[in-house]
Amino acid sequence: MSLPKSIDQVVRISAVVIACSAVSLTQGPPAPSANKKAVEVYKNIQVLKDVPSDQLIPAMQFITSSLGVQCGYCHVENAFDKDDKKPKQIARKMMQMMISINADNFRGKQMVTCYSCHRGSPSPQAIPAIAEGRVQLLAEAVEPGAAAQNLPKPEEIISKYVSGIGGASAISKLTSLDAKGTLEAAGRQFPLEMFVQSPDHVAMVTTWPNGTGGSVFNGESGWLIFPGRPPRPMTPADVDANRMDADLHFAIDLNKTFNPLKTARETKIGDQDTIMISGQRQGLPPVDFYFDTQSGLLVRIVRYAQSPLGLNPTQIDYSDYRDVSGVKLPFHWSSSTPTGHTSVQLESAQANVSIPATTFEKPASEISKTGP
């Protein structure tokens, strides 16, 4: 099932609002896209001129995660194209250095990134730290997946998962979903509603104190919305995530979507024994899935979004599985990135309901809350 991953959209929306502030659009620009270079869409781009314009925001997100800072560390508020702050000048030099290291030593592959040195701090750590549990971590690194060959095959793990949530027959009968609940962010709760029309439409509406926002994906294009702001086109990673979110048959499509799938290792998540499998798709970062070894239920997904500077990770943890039309869905999930954490608690979910087509249209500004 793909419904739980919709919370990932909430984190991305927050991250985009932060990251968008770090760049300024040119007068009357085209929307960011893979067909326009960053220098054609944004002002005063000096280093990442030739990257696709829809990859500039993910690059800014990667910098905030790697250095543990926000936009104001490098940029002048409301004048983000200005070069007044020294950290911005340094950041440009660091990006050039990183690009050169990878080009000269790793054939251009992203082997060295901002995080390689910064590790969540604005200043790189020159002296190795002595951390609690370091010996154990090193021991695990020496023998990764030593018993992997004795673990169940991915097909067996997925089969147990499909059976655990209700079986392929029940899953295949799902065509739509309307779920209501609350989003918790920064210690506050906000009303949330999600609409899924399989196989490729999904929308999420969050009611903030100053209006409604969220995300809309119509199978081809998607937009992220906050109150008082124009809709922003989804990045390629957003589109990829929403495409999976819209597939209500995701559990029975896993074997077809990801090829190859490999059993990686057994590991503990809290007090749960889990088994991890990693899935690959051509030209895209891997996705890691963690399943409870007893129940077979999915308890965690780790996804990675590509950017010009490195991979942006998102971890989603699921719990509180409840029956909806014969299929068990997690009614609670939390999503974590290097820069933030949110969680959702569902109150109700209805399957196979009629959802107006207008729900998935591009919003003019705020999302209109329309549903069955």
C-alpha cells in the first residue's frame, strides 16, 4: 500500500518553502523544469548554472541538511540573489571544490558531497570524534549482511506482507481512498485530508491557521502549495513519490516496480525485529523497505531523492494498522528528514468512494477542500 508515504509530501512542502527562499526567480520566468537550465530561471546563479532548473531546490535542501542551517545562513532575507553574506561566497567555492574532486578522482560520480565533511555542522570537523557505540558500529560495518544468504528471499517477504495486510484479492479491489486525520508538526496539530484515485492521482489538503495548502498530483504533473504562495511545480523526486503514492496496489506491484529486489539484513527498529530489502529502478536512487519478521507488516521505508549535490533521505515509520475494506492500513506514521519531523494520525478512511475530478486539478493558489 502506498497511502502512508503521502506524509513524505508534507515534509517536502515544508522543505520547499525554506529552500525556495534561497533563490530568486527572474522577471516573468518559465516554471522550473528539466528542459530549462537553472541560470535561465533563477537570478545570480554562479556555480549550478547548467543543472536542470527543477533540481536547484533539491540542491538547496541538500545543503541545509548537510550543514544543519537554514536559508538565512547564506542569503539576505527577501533579497536572495544578493551576495552580501560571506557564507554564500564560501558555499560557492565549496561546491566548486566538491565538483572538482569528484570529476578528478571519481569520474564525476557523487562520491564526495557536502555531508562528507560537514556532517550536519556549518564548520567541518577536522578531529575525529569519540562517539558512544562507535566500536559496535565499526563491527557492524566490517560484516554487513553476513547472514544475508540465509535470509528469506524478497519474494517471500513481500508475499508475507501482502498476506498480512489482507491478500492480493482485497488489495486489487481498491480503487480510491478518502482519509481524514491530523498532521502534527512543531508540536501543533492541523486537520489533514487525503484523496487517492488509483492508479495515478493523489491530493493532500492540510488546513493551516492562515489557509489551506498541500499537494496535488494528476498522474503527469504535480504542485506543492502553501497559503498565500503560488503553486510550485513538483521536483522529479516529488513526482516519483506521488506516482507511487497514487498506486493503491503498490504492495502487489512491488516485484514489478523494483528490479532487482535484494534482501539486505535483519535489524531492530525499537523493539521490533525487522528484515530489510532494497529495491532498485533504472536511473533512480534505491528504496529500502523494512518488514516486521513476525507479522510481515511494513514498518519503515527509507527513500532517497536525487539532487545535483547528493541524495536527500526521507525515513517513514508506520504503525497502528487498521482494517479498511478488508485491507490493513497504518493509521499512524511519522516522517523524518535531516531537517525536520512530522507525524500523522488518521481518524477515518473510506475506500472506493467517488472523488471529484476537480480535486486533482492545478490549484490557482490555495487548495479548495473538495471531496465526496
